[in-house]
Amino acid sequence: MTRTAWFEEVQKNISDLIKRSPAADVERNVKAVLGTAFTKLDLVTREEFDIQVELLARSRARLEVLEDQLRALEQKVQGLSTPASSGTTSTPSASNTPPAPPSAV
């Protein structure tokens, strides 16, 4: 038997031993447990995550535009609601008040 054939036979024997060992069963069991755990965790794929990140960025940009528009409108309303200072007051004068009724004694 040549050295190469001997190495190949040893390699084959080791591979067969590993296939039959409890390590292979443990690996399968761990994969099954992890698969079940990941299913319960409500995880999303990377593609779904990236889509949501993009939607969030667009929503934030739109929110900033709407906030700017709101500030501009608030300033416009505030400018319209300030009374013009014309120097006149709107309090009634004493000559416009009716006379007091006579008191009954």
C-alpha cells in the first residue's frame, strides 16, 4: 500500500467516523433548535429592512418639508392677526351711556 492510498484510507475512515459520531447529531439538533427559535423571533430579511429604512428616510424628509410649511403659515397668520396701530381705541365714551334709572325710595 502506497503512502497516498494509506492517507486516503485514513481520511475516508475519519470521515465515516465523523458521520456516525454524536457530533453530527448534535449539529443537526442545534440547527433545528436555532431554526425554530428564529421562526419565533419575528425577524425580517435584510431586503425588507432596507426597504423600511428607505421609507423612513423619505417620510422624515417629507415631515421636514411639512414642518417648514407649517412654520411659514404660522408666521403668516401671526402677521395678519396683529392689530394695526392706528391710535384709536374702541372703548365706549361716557356720552354714549344711557342715564341711570331713578332710584325708588
